Amino acid sequence: MITVVGSINMDLVVQTERFPKQGETVLGNLYTTVPGGKGANQAVAAARLGSDVHLIGAVGQDAFGTELLSGLKDEAIHVQDVKQIDGASGIANILLSEGDNRIIVVPGANHRVTVEEIDAFAEKLGASDLVVMQLEMPIPVIQRTLEICHRNGVPTILNPAPANGFTTDFLPYCTYLTPNETEAAEIFGENWEQALLDYPNRLVVTLGEKGAKFYDGEKHVIVEAFPTKAVDTTGAGDTFNGALATALAEGQAFDRAVRFANAAASLSVEKFGAQGGMPDRTAVSERMAGGHS
């Protein structure tokens, strides 16, 4: 069982030919709403790859909240520990253009999860094979989750996004840390590769189309990305984390788990929407059998 403690958002997506300059208005060519939030995304990624996934979080008692819960249930994710609170669900305003994205997140209900509620879930967390977190939740909630898991010997993945919520207090408690290159620089400084030496087979930095990098205790390892034609990069990092969680919970070796996660992420960018391109197990196996890395 994988437990995800994380955010659940509705993504409000706008696509345009180019990003507007400061103060400029440009014409968009697409608007849609798609389920998102790093927690929900990572839960969906893991569930589609065959994991038994429980999600802890919150949505609002609005139309978005109802729709988000329904979608998670359709993915066979256990949502009994997702509460519906008065007020608005979290949203992410996503601007897509030029093969890239710019995102503004409004936390809404996600920031109404409390430390006391995490304490009440201590038994469920302790019974998990692995627990996954991100930083779109209140920082004290993440800290308490890490402490409970550490006390019970439950491995954790902390995806430090957004990185401005990261504190070095987390480091002794998280088993695996999965920043991208920008987040790694924010946490460890520009010389983040030095930090890989301090956390062998624990710290893996995702490098987009260049793959991922970690230190195996003897040497730096670059796990190359799989060739792909990107349509929408939103959710690629979340797919990587959900897939990594699946592989590690199954007991796969760290290098193989990273390769598995790379394969899943490469598939996820080939379709529109954070969750839209998240692959199933068969697709990942075929990509690994036929791709590079």
C-alpha cells in the first residue's frame, strides 16, 4: 500500500501560441479544466501502474471538489481520508505555450489539513509500504508525516515542490528526495551535485529530457531519458514520482526504479493534461523494452 499525503487541485489550463510579455494581452486557443494537484497526480500515476493507493488530503464543498473526488474514485484510489471542507478547492492556473508551462497555484482546501488530522492517521501511515509527499500542503503537516513514518520505519519519498517550502529539518526524516534541477539548486545551492554524494541512493535529481542523476555510493549515475515527443510537460515530474514510488514499494533496486520512473515520465508528456498522459503498466514495460537508457 502506498499512501500519498498531498494536494488535490483543479487545473485551469490555457494554451496560447506564445507567452504574453509583461502587461500584454494575447489570444489563447484553448481553455479547459483538468484534475491536478501534485498529490492527486502522484496518486493517479502510482494507481495506473498497479499500486494500491490511499490519498490523504482535502477538497472544497464546491463543484470542483465533487468532480475531483469522483475522478479519484474512478482511478480506484482510496479517498475515504480526503475531507470536504467549507470553501473552495485548490486550483492551479496553468499557461501552456512554446512546449513549456507557467503555473500559479492557489491552495484553497489543501491548506486546511491539520497536524492533528495527520496524528489521527498515524496507524494507516505506519502500515504503509511507502508514503509520498510534496510541498503543496502545510509545512507542519509534512513534518509530522515524516516524523510518524520515520518512527515506524516506513520509507518516504519527499518531492520538494515548490522548493521554497523546503526546510533542512526534513532531511534526516525523508528516505528519498526527488527535486528537479531548479529545486535542487534552491535547496542545496548551485553546486547541488555535491549534495548527491551526501545522500547516495536517496537523492535523485530529475533533469527533464536529460534524464535523472544520483550517486550510488561509488559513482555518479545518469539514467538517460527515453526519446519522446512532448505535447504537454505538466505532470511529468508527478508521473516520475508516482512511478518511482511504485517501483520502490515493489522492492526494485534504486537504479532500476529510476529507469522505470523515467520511462513513465517520458510517456506522460505525449498527451495533454497532468493526468491525461499518465501510462499504465503495459505501456511502461513496452517503453522500457524498446527505448534507450
